[in-house]
Amino acid sequence: MSEVNQLKEKKTSTFKDVVKSNMRNYSIYIMLGVILFGFAIPTHGVNLSPRNITNLFIQNSYILILAVGMVMVIVIGNIDLSVGSVTAFAGAIGAILYNAGIGLFATILLTIIVGMIIGAFQGYWIAYVRIPAFIVTLAGMNLFRGLTYILTNVTPITPHDDTFKQVAIGCVSPEFLRITHMVQKGAKTVEKDFHLLPLIVGVIAVLLIIYIGFRGRNKKKKYGFHMLPVGFFILKMFVLSAIIMLLSIQFARYRGIPIVFIILLLAVAIYTFITKNTVFGRYIYAVGGNAKSAKLSGINSENVEFLVHIIMGAFCGLAGIIFTAYMNSALPDAGNLFELEAIASTFIGGASASGGIGTIIGAIMGGLILGIIKNGMSLQNIGANWQYVVKALVLLLAVWYDIYTRKKSGTI
């Protein structure tokens, strides 16, 4: 068979081929939709209300931030058990700095730098001394928990004004982009605001996604790479656009765009650009796929590991600020089990326990699945004990699915 015929054969995909080749990538979105709309039945749609959707992002923002950093740690084949303790320590540092009067921006910047220094400290032992990441970060978990108790004197530190907490609970909605209308609620008529900014941002995001999608498709076509059939590609663009617009409408009906949502989007955008469009990003996956081969091909795997842990530290610093702002207090026992939720988010989102596989978007989806489960069960007054049971089973099934799909594809 000629090369041209082989190429044509590769470009022609049946429905079964497309589903089989993309099931691993898109199963997380199917799971998210099933869980979200599944909880809509017992909660009578309360979980889909504008207020609850906004609160879902606000209440899980620090876990989603940690998941963004954790996915790259998992991809290089490491693990970080210290992120909860580092988040608590960074939050305490942030509250102290803010109360010292240096301003909000300087507080956030310095706290992130503190997180990066901690990441560099742990990364040094892991990357250059070659102590296993499990041991180093287990030591770090105890070290920074103890330092948090010492720093706070086992007493909450409360920011001196309410500006700090707006980082976590505030929303962006300019007055001139707000429409006030009257709504009848029973015998009362109340004022309701409709915020136009989320809709404007949503439309821009949809146009940008469509542009990037078609641009990427044209590049693949130009170089003869395998592409989704036109019908599936259009369906994919439609579903993504619908999700963005529905989310925008829900934000518009409540208080506007949550500040933490903007922070999360920026983190995802920057990290996605790094992993997909930079040499360093390719090195991360190369080291995670096979560290020895990466070393033999000229990649300094030690430096890659070191930098990944510095980045993880930066996200711990940011998460510390957000959690302290959310609680409006730096708590000595803050960050309890955050590391497990961040790790679970990455595995549920499709990261491989053996390294080399994982995406930022997948980690965010995994974190949202955990958040939706916790939120849905809370709305039904189901206790925390059962929430732990359900989350544990979801994590176990996610890792089983990863192993199962890799066996089917012959990668293990």
C-alpha cells in the first residue's frame, strides 16, 4: 500500500474509531455532566442555581489551584504530600504581612515567593540529593505544620480589614455593565441585578476557542496529521461553547465573575501555554514518560524536577492566600487533607499514577467532580462521613479506569 493510501486511511475515521480513540480524553467531561445533572434531581435543581454555581467555584478554588500545580508533579512521576501544610504556613505568612500594612498586592506577591522558596527547598532534596519525593514531602508536611503552629501560636490570625477576604469571595461587575430589574417573589417584588460582563467575556471566550480550534485543525490538515471528522469537530466546538455560555449566564444572574475564577483561568492559561508551547513543557512530559531516556537525550531531568517543585510551591502560596481570604482568618490547622484532594483531582482528571500523562484541564475537571459531589451531598444533608466514602470510591474507580484503558491500548 502506498504512503498516500495509508495517509488517506488514517484520515478516514469511523464513529467507532473516534469514540475508541477519544474515550479516555472525553470520559471526564461525561462523568462531570452525569454527576452534575444527577444531583439536580434530588436537590430539585438547587445545585444548578446561579448562587450555587458561583459558590461551587469559590468554595473549591484553593483545591483547584493546588490541582493545577499537582498535575505537573504527578506527570514527572513524583508526589507532594506537603501542599496542605505549606498552604497553611503560606496563609499565616500572608495574614501577618497584610496586618503589617504592606498592602494587598505586595502581600500576595511575597506570599507566592515564600511558597516558591519552600518549593525550592524541597525540590533540592528531591532533584539533586535524590531522596524520594514521598519522603521529602512527608517530612515537609510535618515540618510546615509545626512551623504554622509556632508562627500562629495556635491562634487564628485575622486580617485587620475586609479588603483581604474579597480575594476569595469578591466578584467583578462594573456598575455600568449592570442591569437592575424587578422580579416577583410571592407577594413581594424585589430588585434583581443582571451582570453583562460575564456574557461579554463568555462571547469573547467562545470566539477565541473557535478560532484556536479551526487554526489547530488547519495546521493538522496542512501537515497531514490525523484529525477528527468535521461532524465530531463541530460537535466538540458546540459543546464547549454551550458550557462556556451557560456558565457565563449563571455568573451574570448572580454577582458577576468571581475573582477566584479569574485567578484560576489565568493560572490555567499560563500553565497550559507552558506545557503545550514551550521546550520546558515538553521536557516535563519527557521526564515523566521515561526519566532515563530523557537524560540520555540531553534533558537535564534534575533541573526539570527542581523547577516543577518551585512552581508547586508558588501555587501553594497562592492557595494559602485564597483560603485565608475565604475563611477571613489564618487558621493553625488550615489545609488539612488538601494534599489528598489535590492528588485525587489529578488522578480523577486522567493523570497516570506511573507519570508521563496528565493535563491541567483534566485536573480542574477532577477537582470540580469532587467539589460537585461534596456540594450535592451537603445540599441533601448527607454527613461528612459518607462524603469521604464516596470520594474514596470515585478516586479508586478513576485510577482503575486509567490502568484499564492503558492495558487496552497496550501501553502497559
